[in-house]
Amino acid sequence: MGHNESELSKLRLAVPYYFEQWPRKRWETDAKLMAEAGITLVRMAEFAWSVLEPSRGKYDFSRLDEAMRLFASHNIATILCTPSAAYPPWLHAKHPDIHQVRSNGLLKEYGMRQDACKNHPGYRRAVMKLVRMMATRYGRDERVKAWQIDNELGCHGTARCFCPRCESAFRAWLAGRFEHNINRLNSAWGTAFWSQEYRAFQEVSVPREPADRMGKQGQNPGLLLDFARFSSETNIRFLAEQASIIRKASPRAVITHNLMKGHFDIDYFCLAQELDVVSWDNYPFFELQGEERAPSAFPHAFMRGLKQRNVWVMEQAAGPGGWDYMQPTPEPGRMRVWYFQALARGADLVCFFRWRTARFGIEQYWHGILPHSGIPGSRYGELRQIGTEMRALAAELKETTPEARAAILFDHDSHWSLEFQPQAKEALGVPSLAGCAAQVLSGRGVDFDCIAPNADVSRYALVMAPSLHICSREVAQKLERFVADGGLLVLGPLSGMKDSKNAVVEEPFPGFLSRLAGCTVEEADVFSFVPGCTMRVKLLTGAAVPAQAVAEILAPLTGTLALATYCGRYYSGKAAVTLNHFGKGACLYLGTVFDAAGLSEILLSVLSDRGLGGRALPAAVEVAARTSPSGTSFRFYLNHGSQTLRIDALAPGLELLTGRNITGAITLDALGVAVVKER
Ligand SMILES: [Zn+2]
């Protein structure tokens, strides 16, 4: 067992190649162009089911074999994909009920991807048989460097299926969870509410949305959370079954799956346990919409945090994307600075999506390295430059990884709970609160990890928990130890309100976290619904910053300091933010939602006192580091803007792309990059 670790962490460039979409006579030209640009891997067969199994049980690997052989002759190896995300019409004809059912009860239609029911036995059988054929054929093939299972599980809102098969699987799952004792379920969900006490697991339905509920769900919160967990597990089990088939044929196989930024229907922390390396798809243009600033560092930290090791970017924007509407075209140089962001934040392999822009299919306007014509243009030139620079850095960056003293906790249960019952109109989701925390840290050049609540926090100096809406006694105790030992903890609003069953706790809020927070919540006011209400909170410095969505009126316990107070409504003057010294450390509780500027202002002195404050960076500038096992830091300075900028280097050193010695300031051209090996 065990694969070659250094193989896993090599800096490499890749592209997907849809050999089935291009004439055979073109393949050679593409392979040559790729090799010249420094591409050493192609991802193939991702959507090639109808090529590999043109009719039921008739397998034909000849074209894939030929493509693999041809690329190998140009020293380009293969990331082989299992093509389960999109299935051929013959399978649909055989199983007309293969599709998922939407939450409103309607059956989906053929033509999209990811919309087969993962619990459909016919679909599952066909997938696993094809995977077995592929694993047997290619499991020991030296040209296959890694396996990608499926593609973007759960994309287009497909993580949850409401069909009868999933309903019976859900009942069986619940029976296992509640030890075949329906009374345990009744007590966990509190089904005495609205006379919902079940006598048998067979009586439980999946939480559909009948039309007469006007799209509002209205179901029991315990049911909703357990259905989210069950659906997440369904996807993970589907992936795990494929992984075990591949591992059986190929014990040293490197297995990955391309995860999605901003998709939280599947608990990626659990999914990542099935993978050797996490990879993900990174399209910053969706977030930026043409803005000249650094794309959020949060998804990079989130993906790296799943296994707490470096990642692969399996799809990295190589041009404008879009199905119906196109995103703004990244100007020359932006693809390169986005590449360096991924590298700085812990990506080793980067695969640019796609190689050549498709002539057919809904992704006709999802642009690749080559345009529709196949004639190399500016993006190909930029790829060659990236390839040259990557090769120059490869030896230096070997075994380096981002090392952070700060972490953001991301809890899927809390996310799901707030997704079902957000309580306020805006800004209260765990992803947006976590994104804001990330913006504060990266805006000051502070490196951070993103971790699950059950992860070890002892190595960090700062932990930000944007919302532990669901918080167990165990997690609260772990955080108490972290703070008692000298850590700084920042808790966000609506924390500690619920237990793992999505029931509200009996203790005053923030529940098990009250002792650590040094305060309780007297009452909460969702002022976002109050016409004309513009809430602000006043800091000890006298400055006022805007607050959003919800105000938790905090009652500090003895010894707890009110760091900020509300300036509006009937609770004007009451505490909005508290600071409690606890053991050798401290805990800040935020009773409301701030934007990044406001949060930065509130946290600044507390962070600076502990040497965690960093320094404010211009919006277009990003600074992040990778560190070697022996402690050498490689600091990346990235200019995401179109103006030349001059900024102070954090430490002197050698700039690796130009060979210049850096002593004081660094000049960064528009979309400029500097990589400083610090002395
Ligand atoms: Zn289903």
C-alpha cells in the first residue's frame, strides 16, 4: 500500500482532454502543443461513458487506449476519470426512472449531468461494472498517475434526491442511527410538536415541498438536518464504492475527486477521508465579476483544510466561462496571477480547464487555453510562461506548504441548520460569515487554515468560529482548553444555540459556550426586517461600525469586558461584542454580523496585542507563504490590480523569478508576481 508521496506533491501542470470531442487527426497537434507548454498530465474519460460502453455490456476501450498511448509518446501521463457523472441514453431507455426526483416531487429529465439517483440499483450496478472494467484494465498501467472519481458530485443542486428509493434508504439509515428504536427518533426530533410522533421508521417521509406550502418547507428541523446528513453520506458512499473497486485492482492508486468552491451540500470533511488528495475547481471570475482584487483565499484554505495537506486544482480558469451568459474575459496576465495564488495557497498540481473551447454542448462558451479554432493565441502564450516559471520554482518549492497560526472553523451541521432557518434576511450563512473572517485575515496578510470543529486546534494561536450554531459539549470543552492554554477564540453570532439533533439547548445562549464567552444572550433582535433601521455599534475607541441582520443583546458576566455597544433600537448602549479573559487566553463573542472592514477594526487591537494583526494590504495585493520542512519561507507577493504598486517586503531575500535581491520594498507591475525566498 501507499503511493509515492513525492509523486503526489510534485508541482505539475495539466489540462483535461476530451479526446471523444475532437477528430483523431487533431490529437497529435494537441499533444505537441501541450508538451511544449510544460503540460505533463491530461485528465481523460471524465464524460466518456458512451465511448467506453456504447451499448449495454459492450465495452470498447480502443479510443481511450489510443489516446493514452499517443499522449504517453509525448511524455504526458493520464489522470483517468470514472465517467459516472453523465450517463448514455441507452441506460436511460433501460431505466426510465433513473433520474432524481426534485424536492417538489417532479422527476428530472434526461440531458444534464449528476442527475441520476445514486440509490437507483440499475444506475449503481452499471457504474460499478464500468469502474471494475476500467480498474482491471488500467489499475497497473504506469501511464495512469491518478484516478478522478466522478465529477463535481452534487453540482447543480443534485446532492439531495427525493425519490421513493431514497426515501426507503433514508428510513433504513434512520433505523441504524436510532438503533432501531423509533422512540429515540421521536425524542431526538421532538415529534410531540404538531402531533408528529411516529410508530415506525416506515412512516417517515423525505422532506418534500408540496405545492400548497408555497415553497416553504416547514418540516421538523431534526428531520431536515438528518436528511441533509443522509444525502451527504449517500454521495460519499457512492464515491467510496468506486474508490474501493479501484484500490482493489490497484493498491497504490492515487484517488481524487474534483470538489467545488462554495458548495456545501456534501460534508467535504467526510468525503475527503475517501481520497488520497483533495482536488477542486477554481473559477475566480464568478466571485470577482470583473473586480480588480484578490479572489477570496477562503476556498483555498477550506480545500487544503479537508485533509490538512496540499491540494490539486483540477479545474483552474483558463479564460472566461459561462453556459448562457459569459463572465468577463480575464485580461492577459490574470490567468497567471490566479495560478500563483493557487500555488501560494498550497496547490501542487494545477489543471487548466479546458484545453480547447468546445464546438458542441452547453459549454460552447466556457473558454479554454485554445480558442474554438484551435490556433494558439494569447492564453497559450501565458500558459507557456506559467510552465517555464513553474519549472524554475519546482526544486525550491519541493515539500513546502502554507503554515498558518490562525484557523477558521467550518461546521457543516451549523451551516445546514442556518440554511434551513436563517433567522435573518441576509448575511447569516456560515459560508458568508467564514468568508468575511477570511477576508479580514487575508486583507492583513495573515495566513490561515480552515478546519472542522473536531480537528486539533492546539497548534494555532487564533481560532475564528464564524458560527458554531450547533455546538456539542465536547467541542465547547475542547475550545475551553484551547483558550485556557493561551489561545484567542473569536465566536460569531447565534453560536451554541442548538445541539447535534438540531434541537435548541435548554441553557441560556450561547449554551455550552457561555462560560468561555463570559456572557449570555439576553435577547436577539432581527432588525433587518425593521423598516429604515440602520444599526451601528460603538467601539471603545469611539468609532462606530455598521452591523447587519441580527443583534444579540449580550449580558457580560463579572470580569467580561464590553468591547462594543449597540447604537440603536431599545437596546442602545447594551453590549454587542464582549471580551473574556479565560485562563491564559481570551474569547471574543460577536453578537452581530459585521462587514470585513468593521470586523477588522474590532479585532485589530486584540490581534495586534498577540502579534497576529499583520498589516493592512491594498485590496489588489495578496501576500501568502509556503514554508519548507526546514523552516525556509517562500513568500508570494501578488498584484491582482492593473496599477503598478510598491509594497514593503516582510523580510529580505532572493526573488526567484528575476534573481533580484529584495531588501526593502518590492515593485509589482500590473498583475505582477514576486516569489521571495526569505533569508
Ligand atoms: Zn433517489
